[in-house]
Amino acid sequence: MIEDKRAEAIALKYDSEKDLAPKVLAKGKGKVAENILEKAKELNIPVQKDPSLTELLGKLDINETIPDELYRAVAEVFAFIYKMDRDAESRNR
């Protein structure tokens, strides 16, 4: 999940067994963005703030695969999320 201070949010989805690359799952501004962020919080999905990436991903359509030029930036987001998940698992043991 990516958020910026202008109340815009983009939710990404990636299933390494089904998808060739991450896809835009949901996106929105204002109240829609607030709802996306609230749902992420309810589901304990980490949120990363990145205004530049949010702006670029916001130009994509729902279910659109991210373009090659955004792979590196999105990979960093997923690495951040995976690290947070591993850290949380370690603390819960």
C-alpha cells in the first residue's frame, strides 16, 4: 500500500504464482483514499508513503500491471512490506 499526504492511495497486489508483475488493486483520492487506508489498517497491511510513486501509479488503471520502468520502485515497496512481516513474525514467536 502506498500513500501520500494529498489523500491519495494506491493498493498493489502481487501473487508470484499467478502474476508476472504487481498490479494496481485499488486507487483513489480523498474519501476513497481514506477508505483504502482504513481497510489496510483493519487488515494490518503496511502502508508506505511515497508521493512520487503514488503519482506515477495513480496514472495506471485498476488491474493494470505496473510498467517495466516502475519495477525497481515497486520492488522496494514489496521488500519493505516483506521485511515488516518478517520482523512482526519474529516478535510474535
